Amino acid sequence: MADHIGIRFNKDFGKPLSTDASDLTYTNADGKPVVPLTQEQKYIFDKNGWLLFPGVLMESEIEEMRDFCYRLKQGDDTIPGHHRSTYGGPLEALMDHPVVVAFANEFLATPYLASETCYGFRMEMSFLALRSTTDNPPYAFGPHNGNGMLRMPGDCHQYQCLPGQAYSGLTRVVWELNPVGKEDGGTMFITGSHKAAYTAPEVVRKQEWEFWDTYSCPAGSVIIFTEAITHSGQPWRNPDTDRVAIFNAYNSVDKRWTLSQPPQALLETMPPKRQSLFRDAFVKGNVTGTEFNMSL
């Protein structure tokens, strides 16, 4: 992580911040170790704008989470009120899963606003996508975003990079709780469009265009993509199974795109480190568990 840290600069005089890899959070709220991304993973995400981590969850976790999603969809009133969202129940563990923290440490976190008791990034929102071939109407194909390198400062849907460092802006994390085949109806991407310098051609609005990409994956996989990439949902086509996906989103400490937040009653039951995902969006002193440090 030396390159990741070394090119961050202080607001005064342009000198590098004296931060270290240890400033980033190295365990999650459940005490699970965070393994940094490999050089290959960082390269692929920066090149493509999206990255697949196959088979991350255990079968027991998948079954419990999938069942909870169906109960949410059906309005099961036996679920305690403050758990009736994709922030609650067994899905809470997905908020700061070690894979998510590892990614955010590299592409979102601000080291001097992080500690071992406080994440250097924020969580933005969470929702459920439960789709089947019987949906009426079917989910519509609707491409959007792209050209993230050209967004105005402050636009959360942006992507910035320079040698050895990249910033993903508003970032989407999709947990697939059922298997997804390449033709089933997973999220679609125009790979590399987060860095596009030209206006997209009209053909981008056609789902059949050859440059639309998607993925296949086993249940329990996670796909992470920058909202700066051109992407779209699509109708679900597999009659043998539903798409059961949790869409979470993350942002930097100083930016907020939505007002989405867990119920206060749920937030208060979370470990303090997980609660730090939902602190207000600002910079100076916005860190817990250590001193605010912008030393040169």
C-alpha cells in the first residue's frame, strides 16, 4: 500500500501526508482481518471499472441471507421493525465485509480520517433487487452514467486517477445470493467507460451492442463497480431461479449522495466501528478512536 498512501498531499504547501498503511482499518467490526487487494485486482478494477469476487460467502450465510430477503419482500411482520430493510438482519454483516473494506481502503478511504475503530469511508445506501421471469412489467434496460473522469468536482459519480492511485467516487457493491449465468440478467457494463473522453454513441442504448459486458458467478459472489461507468440492469431470464441481489453503495467521508440510513434503533445496536459508516459527511476531525492527524 506504499504507493497508495505516498501520493496523498496535505492542503498546506503541497507536501505529502505522513500517513502509513497502518492508518487504514485492518479488521472489520466483527474482528475479521482485511486482506488488501492484490496488484492484479487493483489493475483490473482501474482498467475495467468493475471487479468480480466469486464465491465470497459461505453456503450457510447465503441461505440465511436469501431467506431474509424473501421475508422482506413478503412483508413478514415477525421481523423486528428496525430490521425490516437490507441494512438489517443477517444482511448487516455485508456492510463492512472484509472484501468491501479492502476495496474501500484502496479506492475510497482517507487515511487520516481512519483508525482501527473508524472507517475512512462512508456507506451511502442499500436496497434489494429480487427479480424473476414473472415480473410484470419486467425490469427495463436503462443505460446511464459514464465519462467519470470528466465530471465536475463534487459530483459523486466521478473517477480520478494518477500513477499508483485511483479514486472511485460513488461505488456500488452488489451481492448475488443466487447463481447468475451470463445470459440470466445480471448487471451490465460498458467496460472502461468510466474513463471515456467522448460522448457515447446512440447505439449504447441498444442492449445488443457488442460492447456491453456482464458476468456469471456462483451464489455468494460480490461485484464492485464505480458509478462512473456506463451500466444498466436488465430483465431476468432464468425461469429456474430468481435474482436475489443486495445493492449497497459507498462514498468518501466528505461526500453524500443520498439521505438513506439505517433506522436509529438498528444503528444503536451496531458495533461502534460499523456505526462509523454512517457518520455525517464532512472532513475536519471526522474520525473516531484516534487523534485527527494531518501532520506533514
